[in-house]
Amino acid sequence: MKNNKSKTAKTAEARKGKLLLTLKNQGLTIYNDLENGKFPQFSIPSRSVSNIVYDKKLRQYILGNSSAVRSARNMSQLRSYTQLSWLAFFVNRLVKEGKSSTLRDIYYSSQAFEIDFEDQPESDNIIVDLEALLSFPREDFHIFPEERSSVFGDLTIEYTVPGYEGKRVNLSDHPDGYLIGPSLSSAELIDTSAELVIAIEKGGLFTRFVEEKVHKKFKAIIVDTAGQAPRSTRSLLKRLNTELGLPVVILADGDVYGEHIAMVIKSGSANAAHLRELTVPDAKWLGVWATDIEKYKLPTIPMTESDIKRIYDLQKDPRYQEGNWKTQLEVFLKLKRKAELEAFSKYGLTNITDKYLPEKLELSKSL
Amino acid sequence: MKNNKSKTAKTAEARKGKLLLTLKNQGLTIYNDLENGKFPQFSIPSRSVSNIVYDKKLRQYILGNSSAVRSARNMSQLRSYTQLSWLAFFVNRLVKEGKSSTLRDIYYSSQAFEIDFEDQPESDNIIVDLEALLSFPREDFHIFPEERSSVFGDLTIEYTVPGYEGKRVNLSDHPDGYLIGPSLSSAELIDTSAELVIAIEKGGLFTRFVEEKVHKKFKAIIVDTAGQAPRSTRSLLKRLNTELGLPVVILADGDVYGEHIAMVIKSGSANAAHLRELTVPDAKWLGVWATDIEKYKLPTIPMTESDIKRIYDLQKDPRYQEGNWKTQLEVFLKLKRKAELEAFSKYGLTNITDKYLPEKLELSKSL
């Protein structure tokens, strides 16, 4: 079996090899500079606001051509230069040893090497620098956040993590859902009978969907994003879309945050403009739209000041300049009220799966 | 197979029958009162602070003998009387139809019946009233919160939820962990080779423990409490302890909140003084103790004002009046610093599993 490795497993190995080579080359550059009596430095694509541009063709944010230098020569850059060098060293070890780590672990691990991080935001920021420098997401570094979402449906996966290589499970076996952690993220997607992926913002609704057999009725894989979808979840959604060819639809609360959850799944965030693995450009936002609030006579809650401020902010975002995205922001602003997914419970616990979901799925065909 | 139902399945059915009977009797009382020209009322064990007492024998908080009346006769009680009647009606339907619901759903579902809840805290409170009235936890009502934790290890369970009856899975099959949702909570615990349950506060450490094969090295089932353990998780810990006879140990951050996470698993919270299914009186708090901070030379963070206030609060709690619980609070107060579980990463990512855990497990035998 070892000679007959699957395409995904081979791709994963090739990817790991490429990362280790990139790290090695960074290290070689440092040695060469030192040999030649030069101060070593890193040149990182700049992540400043002025260098983040929306690429209409790729349908996501990307970084422009500016770069920032972290040089050992410059006293004001020496600190971040050293932090970045240490992180590259540490990531090399994580990847070689096949160990995973949290963002928080990185902050503490640095202390054993007397690398000084003021606080976790500072170490988090250096991790993003390394992503931008190497053009690899931190998941490839085996660095994961704490946040975890889940998935359920007829999807057979095959693990690649140590101790589980070649082992398969079907993600409809546990009706409370499968956590999307390092093992699932790195697993191979083998087989599915599903024809659709439904991403939903809330665990309670996810459970409702499983109970009401949405996975069978709509031949769907259901993903609980648990609020703003973590990157591991966005990466899984992308893989379901590209590797298995499944369309992705999104259900979120009927407010500006819900609309943006859908947008981030579709076209990423400015924060991750240096990465390419996280967007599903053809994903469709099913709802809850602002216009659904009146159409479905949903109970509402008044918006807060910060909800309204957030709408004004998004109205400046290039992705909200046209079509339904623009319209819905305007209607939200007019209503100054919002509605949660649970609001459908007013019409019975299964109203959302019996009526709303099929109507919106039908409508989405013409979007 | 249907004639050969397992003990747990039978117990679950008996429990459901008992709940439905209790609900029916409440309903009958209302009808009888109305027939006899009396205003119907509920008499609920009082949950006011003065009626919450610590029971040394049961080793948990319980309610005293005071009760509170919600009468249809009294204008100031009519509102909560009506809300409680409606909830009993709605829960009866949920249980009969085998549907689950979130706390949030209940708030919205009420609106279809023109039952007025000011906000979700008000409906949450009435749910606790119904728990106290009937002496059943809301999980029996099929009402679950959003929060979810997870479990991993060699434990075979058998589902009882519709569509999955009789189906078994082993909880070591998915190395990212199994969500503790309604299906797992109601499953039968069939078989395990484990000799210990380790409850741990954080998802990142849970992943580390799985990677380092703590489940094999220590023959353990590992539970991620994801912070303060949700009730479904405390209920699972109790079942692992009583049904399978497994000792439970707890690892949490080295601060006053971590100490209290352990205490709540062991002896419950004042909020749930009306319930009995949620405590593991023999559970042991392994750490991180305040005294571990110096012993293991852990990197620390200064306590906030609210950390310190919380220590003074807990010093008034009867459970913190003696032994190690008292000592550790005093040492925390002296140090005025705290240490997270991740702090062990300073000494290598596996320091916590290679050194700290075995040392504390050995020590715990004499606790």
C-alpha cells in the first residue's frame, strides 16, 4: 500500500518538502550573508493597508508589490528580525517532528530560547510575517488556533497524521459532528454522495439540521462555522469545492456580521491577503438577508451603534460596491434591526429546514 | 434486538417516561384547580441565595426547604406563572417528538404563542425554574446550550438518538475528538480499556495530549472541557465515573478560574444546586496549582484586579475552607501571578505530558 500512495497524500508530502526546502534556503541566505560580512535580512511582502488590493480576477484581496525589510543591521528592526529567524527555526523543527502547536504555545516556546515577545499579539504577528515571507499558511507550519468548528455528512476521509495513516472514517458516523482539527484538516477526501455543502454559522442550527436530516433531504455536507469561520474551516470548504466539485452555500444570522461571514468564506479577509488557499469565490450567501426579515416576518432585535458603524465600514470595502451585497447593506441600514437564524423558531422548530432552506436553495440557482 | 434492550437504553426510557408523567401531573393539577374554582399555581424550590446550602455528605450545593410560589391569582406572579406553564407545555412536545432545541430557540419559539419574554435571560431563568420544579435537568427537556466540548479515547458508545439506534462508534476513531452534543450525551457507554479520565481545560492541550498518545501511555479517556465545563460534559464525566468506575482527574490553568473549573466538576455550582446529576465528588484537581508555579519555574502573567477579587469571593465559599483548596487560594493571593497550561511549552512542547502529568498523577494517589 505504501507504494500506492494517493494523490492527496503525495501532494501533501510534496508540499511539506517544498516548505522545508524554502526554510532551508532562507537559512542558507543568512549563512551566506554572514560569510560575506553582510548583515542578514528578510524582505517580506508589505501587509500595510496601502499594499492590500482587491483583485477582481482572483476575487480576493492580495498584496501589492511593496515589501518591508527586517534587517539585522537596523537597530529598530533587529528585534523583529531575530523573532522571525527564531520562528523559522522553530517551525522547521515542528514540521520535521510532525508536532502541532497553538499560537499560544509559540509565545511560550520562545521563552526557552530567550526570544522576547512582549505578548501573544506580537508573536501572532511574527507568525503572519513568516506566512507572508514563505507564502505558506501557518497550518502548514503545524500551528493551529484554539477555535474549532465541525462537519457532518456522507464524506469518507482518510487520515494522514501519524498513527492514523490510511485509516478511514465516514463523517456521518457521529451525529454531533466531527471537529475540524489538525487530523481532519490534513486528511484526504475520499468519497461522498453529497451534491452540496451548507455552511451554517451556529452550533444549535447545525444540530437541528442533522436532526431534520438535511444531509439526506438535500444531499448535503453540513459545516458548523461556529461564528466567523476559522481558517481551517475555510480551507476545508475550499477543498470540498475544488477537490470534490461541490457547490458551497452559506447561512448566517441576518445582520452585518452574518453578511460578512459569508463574504469572508467567499473572498477572504484583508488580514489573509498574503494567502491563496482560503477562498471559495463561487460560494453563495443564502441568507438571512435583510430583505428576508420582512419577507419572512422574522422577530428582530434593534441594531447597536457598533452594528451600524460596521455597516458604514463595509460600505467602503470594494466587494460591497454592487449587486446583492450592496443592496442588503442598504436595507440593513434602513431597517436598523437584525434577525438571528433562530428567529425562524417562532414559526416552529423545523420552519427553517422545511420552508426557508428549500426556498432559498431554489432561488440561489438563479443567483 | 428490540427485545434485548440494554440497561442504559431502558434507564433512558424509564427516565423519559417519568418526566412525561411528572409533566402530565403538573397539567392535571392545573385542570383540577380550575375545575374547583381555584387559581392554579406552581410551588418551586426557592433558588435564592439564602436557600442554597452546601451539603457535606453529598459534597455539593443543594437547595434548602424554602419554596417560592408562582400563582395565577397574584398579578405580580401571573407573568412568570404563564411563562412556566407555556414552557412545560412546550417541553412536553419537544420530548414527545424527540426534537432538540437551544436556549435561544426557546426564547424565539415562545413568540409564536404570544408568550412574552423580555429577553433571553428571562427565558433562561424560567427554564431553570422548570428544572427546579420537576427535578430534571434541562438536557432531559432536550434543551441544550450552544457551547460544546469534546472527548477522545478508547470508549465504545452506542447511540440512542433516532436514526442511529444501536449504532456503535469508538471514540478513538477521530483524533481531533468527538463533540459532546445531544447524541453523545444520550448514548450508552459500552466498553473501554481506559483506567482513568483526564479532563483538560483547553483544546490546544487536548490536541497535544492526543498527539503524544496520552490515551495510550496513561490508559486514559481525554475530555476537553473548553473552559468551564458545560453541563453535558460534567454529566458525561459523572457517567464515566459512576457507570464505568473510572477515576477523574482535572488539569486547568494555574489561576483562580482554573481552580474553580476543577471545583465545579467535583461539586457543582450554586446555580445548579437544584440538580444531582452533575457532580463527581471524587474527582481530583491535579493542577496547575499555585505551588506548581514556583516548583516548575513556570512563566507567569500578573493577576488582574478581577482575578484578585475572585479569590476573595471564593474564600467565602464553604468548599474552600480547608485543605489544598484553601492553601492554593492563599498562595495565588500571595503570588499575585498566574500561569497557563501552555506555560510548560517553555521547557519543550512535550514537557507537560512527559514530566508534569506523570509526576502529578503519582502525587494524586496520595491525595
